[in-house]
Amino acid sequence: MSVRAVRGAAGVAAFLLVAELVVRFWLAEGVVFPPPSAVLIEAALLLADPAFLAGVAATMLNWALGLLAAVAVAVPAGVALGALPAAERATRPLLEFMRPIPSVAIIPLAILLIPVDVAMKASVIVYAAVWPILINTLYGMREVDPLAKDSLRSFGFGPLAVLWRVSLPSAAPFVATGVRIAAGVALILAVSAELLAGGSSGIGVFVIQAGSGNRTDLMLAATLWAGAAGLLANTLLVAGERRLFRWHEARRGVAG
């Protein structure tokens, strides 16, 4: 285990210890916020709860569908806008207008327009996850070395060949970063859509049901697993980036 991981684990343990002491000695009369030990016990028990596991599967399915659809939309759009500066300038005002709109704010509209539960939640996730991927892809296309493109053109390669051989490989690390950021955003929207729209299953639905029964410990335990899912997804994506784009890491190290 690395020193960084040990320090991180020590920090988490210290936080849990302080929170446990605060709840038990200063908030002992309040039953709304349970001690971390009770939350961790419930979190462990949830691993044997079929209803909760089914909810996790439903949430992750919506997350995966939305994220894949966002990649399929945002990467080609970002490449096209990056390769065609005139198109990027024409669409920039629209992009700058739509991008700051809070994704959670469109959930009620999506509920009205899309009656199918999975499609509604996936569409909200797509809207939220598109922007990090699109902006990072566009930025990556801008960072392509113009000398490399000119060198390839001097050897008689056409625009498509230059795009395939130079622009896309150069922009790929930026695209991967956008996907990693979008993965976290997509998970937030997946749970938020379940909290606002409900449904038959999902982490957000489980949290609502636990709250209706005044089970704060269950609510926090389910939320803890949602955070763990996001952390796991980010860890896997970071590892994938480092494995696939070692040359990019090395180049950044030399530049630094």
C-alpha cells in the first residue's frame, strides 16, 4: 500500500472517530443524526439486502446507459467543432447558454416529456454528462500540435488522414479526462433523478423509502454506498487513463 493511500485511510479514520465522539457526547439527545458506527454497520448489512442490491443495479444501469450515450454524442460533436473553427464560433453562444443550466433543474421537465422511466433518467444523465466530455474534447482538439499536422499534410495526407493520425490521438487523453469527470456527474444525476422522480428501484428510491420510515441510518448507509460507487468508478478510470496514455503522462512530466 502506498504512503498516499495510508495517509488517506488515516484521515478517514480520524474523521470517523471525531464524528463518533461528537455525536455520542454532544448530540446524544438528538436521534436524527446517528453515530458513524451505526451507519457503517447498516452499510455492511445492506450488502445482504436483495432490495438494496437490486436498487444499486438499477442505478448503475441508468448511469452506464447515460454515460455511454453522452460519450457517443459529445466526442463526435467535440471533434467536429474542434476541426471546424467556423462551426465552433457559430455554436459557441448556444453552448455557453446551455452549459450553465443546472442539470437537476431539467428533471421535472424530463418527467413531463418522457414517460418511460429508464429513458427519462438516461436522458437527464446524458444532458449533464455531455458537457465535460464535449468541452474537454474541444480543448484537446485545440491543443493538437500544428507542426505535426503541417508535417503530415506536406507528405500528401488529406484532412481525414490528419484527423485520424494526429488530431484524435493527441486529443484522446483530454477525452478520457472528460469521461472521468462526466462519470461522477452522471452518478449524481442518476441518484438525483431517482430522488425526484421516484420509480420502482434505485439507490435514490431506497433513500426515499428509508426516510419515510425515519431510518436516518439507512439513508446515510445507502448514500455511503453511492459515494463508494463513484469513488470506485473514478479509481478505475484513472487507472485506465494512466495505462492507456503513459506517453501523455511522460510528456507532461518532461514539460513540468
